[in-house]
Amino acid sequence: MVAASLRGLSGLKVDEAASGLEAIESIALGSPSLMILDLNMPDMHGLEVLDFVRKHQMYRATPIIVLTTRDDDSSREAAISAGANVYMTKPFSPKELQNQAYQLLDASDRGAPQEISIA
């Protein structure tokens, strides 16, 4: 649903990872312009991926949206404290996700083409 919400938008390339480890491998192979992370992943928690990304200079400025089913204050605070730029909960509005993605991509000023990594 997340990828479908973003595919086909002008100038965006969307890559998907099925797990946290796959997400880390994916960003190591190419530097995404934006990441969308779930907190609930099969092999590692989304906060672990977020922590990994923020500890590496190359990815420190990469905008990150956390999109998860966890709607509690402690999860939200943990994700924002760990470096997430935006915290959204599922179910989500595809239009709101598109708007948040475009705002973060515009703010990062990385130029085209833009690549989004989803895990």
C-alpha cells in the first residue's frame, strides 16, 4: 500500500525492503533521498534501522518517515528522539504520505531523480 501510494509520482523511484537487514543492505548499495520505515519488521526493529542510519555520516541527513501501526506516545517519542523527521500511523492517507514525502524531499534539496526506500 505504501509503495502503491508513491509509485508513479513524477520523478520518484521507489525501492522496497522486506526486512530491516534488507533495508540496511539497500541503503548501503545506493543512497536514498528519503526512507519510510515501519517499526515492526521481521528481523530487527525499525528503531534499530533508524539508529543505524543516523549513526552513519553518509545517511545522517536522509529524511525518514516512520509509518507504523504503533499509535502510542512512547513509540512516537522514541522514533522522533532517534531521528525520524515524521511519525505517521496506519491506516494512513495516501495523499498525506505523498505530501509528507514531497515536503521532506523539497527540504533536503537533493535534486532529481529522487529515490525512496521503504522498509
